[in-house]
Amino acid sequence: MNIDTIVDQQYADKSFRDIVNAPISALRGVSAKDAKALQQAFGVNTVRELSNLNFVKWASALAILADEEGMSGEERAKEELLDDAVEMTFPASDPISVDAGITRIEVAPDTVNAQTDHQHAGQHEVTAGKK
């Protein structure tokens, strides 16, 4: 972690011990007015006191647990439905096997004229023309 991103510039070259004993306003983005409000609301004056505040510990613990929590039953069901849909669209149960001795195709496969052969396209055009 780059300490410059979390403390004000005047604390960037300080030791961690100095930083935790510094006023809360040493944290980047916390003004002297914000620090005073935290002191009035929670009775904390230093970075260490803020970190030891039970509300901060509880909020941090809840955030960690939420990130590690498994999916709910509804989320798991949606995930399984999505997996089933993907499997039906792209089945993995029948993988294509290739003989290791084949290095190239000697003769190009026969091609089909899609205009005349695709889903009996010619028949549909004739039917449409008769009406």
C-alpha cells in the first residue's frame, strides 16, 4: 500500500507509530472540522483511537464477512438455472475428439448453396410467389 494515498503529505514520511498517534485529521480527506466532529461524537482524538472504536471494528468485521458469505438460496438457484441454460446451449458432455495424427484437411468438405438448400428456401419463395 502506498502510504501517500491514505495520509496527508506532512505524515507521508512518518513511521506507522507516529501516524497512529497523530490527530485523525492526518488521514487524507479528514479535515480538522471532521476530526472535531468525530471527537465530539465518539470521544476519539487520534488515528489509533479511531481504529479502536467498536463501531469501526464492527463495521469492518461485517464488511469482511459479507464479502466471504456464500450465496443465498435464491442467488444459488439463479446461478444453477444460468448454468443449466448454458449447458443446454453449449453442451460439454460430448466433446469433439480429434485424432492426434491429423494435421490438415486434404479435401475441402462439400458446401451447400444456402439460398437453395437452407430450410427449403426455394420452396418458400415459390409458395410466396403463387399467392
